[in-house]
Amino acid sequence: MLDRLLEISTNFGVDTLLLLPVLIALEAVLSADNAIALAAIAQGLESEAMQRRALNYGLLIAFILRVALILTAGWVLKFWQFEVMGAAYLLWLVFKHFTSESDEAAHHHGPRFATVLQAIPVIAFTDLAFSLDSVTTALALSKDVVVILLGGTIGIITLRFMAGLFIRWLEEFEHLEDAGFITVAFVGIRLLVRVIDPTLVPPEWAMVALIAAVFAWGFSKRTEVEATVPTLAELDAQTKAPAEVTADPKDPAAAFPIQQD
């Protein structure tokens, strides 16, 4: 898909730079499922500062792994076992998400991490598993390594910003996390189908339409925030309740309380 856009340009100069917004928009659509999976993983850390550090360092390592995958793709893709392992890992993430207990307070499924170092490798290898699908698709469309590297770079940058947005949106929309992992399952199944018979792999437009439909459901309902509002009876009782008076042991009058008839 990337090379079809770049065929409009006769050189890799100004015309190509004008197409970068289109490339970024395309990567944003195709990376939505990846971004929500990474956001859900980062959400396993306690503070926002830890989540940001995990995403920054995790995606930096992910970028290095993507470049290595692109440069060695001719060799890696000769072995179907790599795609099977990537598919198995993604489907394992989906299984863990839907079978783990939910943290209702944080609206979070999945593992918790005590430190940033525990989350970084999970983020990096999750992106690598997604990259097996995207790089395979890119190589099928273009043999230009520069174009593929450009797409990979844009994808990592887009992922960082999208994952940050999704961390906030996961708390606002009730079905969004489930929707994201359903699309992760689509990617895992797509990798398996490609290993079995590449001719059965659905076209890119069909995947985009399916992902868009699932995400439309994910954004369809906001999370209900429970607010504790005191009743009129409780407010009336609070206003009429006598103030507690603590007797001073040094006060002589405290030893002789006034008797009321």
C-alpha cells in the first residue's frame, strides 16, 4: 500500500514529503490494534510517569527490532515458524486478557508490573509480533527497503502518540479494551492463515473495515462513574447531630456534669 502511494512521485524528494501526512494517517489506522494492546500493557504500571517511561523505552527497543526484522526479512520470512510464534504470542495475549480478572477500579485486565523494566520487554516483543504481519504485507507490495523503513519509522512514532491517547481512553470507554484485543485476535489469525495458505488472507481494505467496525463498538459506551450523593435524610441528620464535646480533665466542672431534669 505504501509503494502505491509513492508511485505517484517520480523521485524521493518534495513530492514524497507531501505524501507523508497520507502515510501517517494510513499508519495510524493500521496501527490502532497494536497501539491499544501496548496501552493495555502499559496500564499495568501504577503511575502515569512509569507508563510513559515504559512506552518510550519499550518502543525504542521495538524500533530497533523492527529495523532488524526489515533488514533480515528475506531470511526470516523463509521460516514459517516465526510467523506461527508471532501468531501464538498474540493469541496468548488475547486469551490472557479475556480470562484474567478485571481490576474494576482501574478498568484493567491483564498482568500488573511492579517496575518499568518488567513492562519494557513485553511492549517491545508485542510490537515485534505485530511487525511480522505489517512487514510481510509491506514486502508483498514493495521491494524498496527505504520505503519500508520509512513506514516502520512513521509507525513507531504514531504508535507512541496513539498508545498515550488510548491509555486515557481505556478509562473512559467501557468496551474499548475488549475491542482492541478482538482486533489483536484478527492479526494473530491472519498470521496463521498466511502460513496455511497465503491466498486465503483477506485484503487490506477488508481488515481495515473490520477493525473500524470493532472500534466503533469499542467507543460506543462511556464508563459509568459512580458518585456517592447523600440523601436529604442524611443531610438533615448531619445538620441536627450535636457536636461532640471532649471534656478537659483539668476543668473542675468536668468532674461534676450538670444534671438536667
